[in-house]
Amino acid sequence: MAQDKTWRVVQWATGNVGSRALRTVIEHPRMELVGLWVSSPDKVGKDAGELAGTGGDTGVKATNSLDEIVALDADCVLFMPQGTDYDALCALLASGKNVVTTRGDFHYPPMMDAARRARIEEACAKGGTSIYSTGSSPGFVTEALAIPLLSLQREHGLLTIDEYADVSSRNSPDMLFHIMGFAAPMAPFDQRRAEHLKGDFGSSLSQIAEAIGLPCDEIEAVGELSPTKQDLDIAAGKVPAGTVGAMRTTITCKHKGRAVLRFRANWYVTADIEHDWALRESGWRITTEGDTPVKVDIYFPVSEEDYAAYTPGLTAHRPINAIPAVCAAAPGIRTTVDLPQIVPLYG
């Protein structure tokens, strides 16, 4: 890695995570923001500093033109939209721009749609570029942290990653009640939600399963609901007793019928529920079962009022720190297993 290099970066999309990434690139001592793509017509023409909340005039104006971004001289694009635009990605990669994305489509290339994978690899070959999917979860906790924990043992049983998210302080009624289904009458779990997580987390875990010599031949996705025992008043509104107060989705990768890697998403508005799920404050618990078992608990030590401002960084910062390694990597779809360890640059 060049000690004096400055990476020229484009930010693609300015949602919750994208806005944090934009601000971080502007403030990064070794990166230069050279382009900004936005989906909203209302943001087109505005200075990146205004949209990032940093103030000042960066000289970079937001655009929603793919052609304008493709024409830029840039090392990397931070691709963080709500959906994956394969046409845009192929154009960016073919134009010589590496891509680091929070989209979960590229964690494990063998699980990709064959035609889409071929298009991406062709674009990478044409541009001499690479693309890498990462974030906090999936990404950091399912790959970057899992690997060193597994490296402590020689006989593997099961690695379980529990993710805990207490959403009671989120003032987002539409997301919590209408999209996620909290405060709804108890009913069978909507399997479509489990299948949605299965795509991103199943592929991320499958990458690790293959790397440790226990390739995944089956991915199981199971969802569960548990009712709250009492009436609740949370930031988003009321949750009556007996309605959905917690939900748990478990993604399990199996090798020859045996579970080897497991991710459980525990989302809840209260820990006082009918089922004994051992809920705890937000964060992660990673447990390995083998000849040298370990259990690691990770918490987020911030106040409730600072939480909304804190969490976007968990997802945005790792992709930014990965830019130097991805730019230096061989062309193609890169993974955590084949990239060097991501080391942040602070100066």
C-alpha cells in the first residue's frame, strides 16, 4: 500500500448509511471525494458538504447521471443504494472504477445468479477492477470476526452469531409496525422475511464454510415470533399485551446434514416476552463450539439519545476502510477470505 497515496472516491447514494459514508470520505485524510450520485431529484446540484452536513463548499455537486459518474477519474465507488442496479455496477466497473458496496449480493460468488455473476466478472475484466460486499452485519461479524475466532480451534462444532437489536427507542412507526410487524396479532411467521435474510447471511456464512473446509450444502431459514407479556409504550407508539413483541430469524448453514454456522437475528421492543430467548441489550454474541470454545459479547457503549447517530457508522466505516485493499486486489469479485485484513488509515 502506497504510504503517500490518496484515493479518489465516488459516493453512490445518500441514505442513512450513505450520508455517513459521504461525510467520512470528505473528512478522511487519505481520500478525496470526486463524485456524488443521488437518487432524489431534490438533491441534484447540491454540494456534497451540504448533503453530508459538514458545511463548506467541497466543489462536488450531486448528480443522478450515471454517465457523469462513469466519466470521472476515480479509484473507487462506494455503492450504497437500497437496491442493486447491475447495469450501473457493470458500467462503473468496466470504466476502471473499483466498487465497495454494502449490498449483500457479492459475499459468495457461487451463490450468485450465474448470468449476473458472468456480467460482473466480464465488467471487472474489462476495467481491471474488483468489487467487494461488506458492512457490519453481514460482513464484519459474520466474516472478519468469525475467522480469527475459528482460528483458535482444530475441531469445529458450531459457530453461532446472535445479533440483538432493541428497537423500542426508534421513533419509526411505519418501519416497526407496518413493515416489521411489531404490535401485530400473533400469527405464523412470514417465511418471506426469513428467505430475505437467507440470501445475504446465507451467502456470507457459506463463504466461511467453504474456507474452513466444511462447504455448505443446505441453508435453513426459520422465523419465530413471541408476544409481549404487558402493554407497552415505546417511541413509535403502543404495543398491546399479547401482540408481537419480539421476532427471531435463524439462518443455519449445514454440511452433510450437520449445522456448522448459524446466525440469529433477535429483534425486539421488550425482553419481557413469553419465550425464553435470553434477550440482552443491543450488540452481538459470538459462540464457538469445538475443542477450544469461546464466547464473545459485544455491546455498543453509547447513550440511547446518541444511538441513532451512532449506528450508521457501524455499516459505513468498514467499506471505507476496505477501499485501499480492494483497489489493490486482483480484478474480480473479491471476498473477505481472499482479501488481506482490512486495516484502517487514520493519518
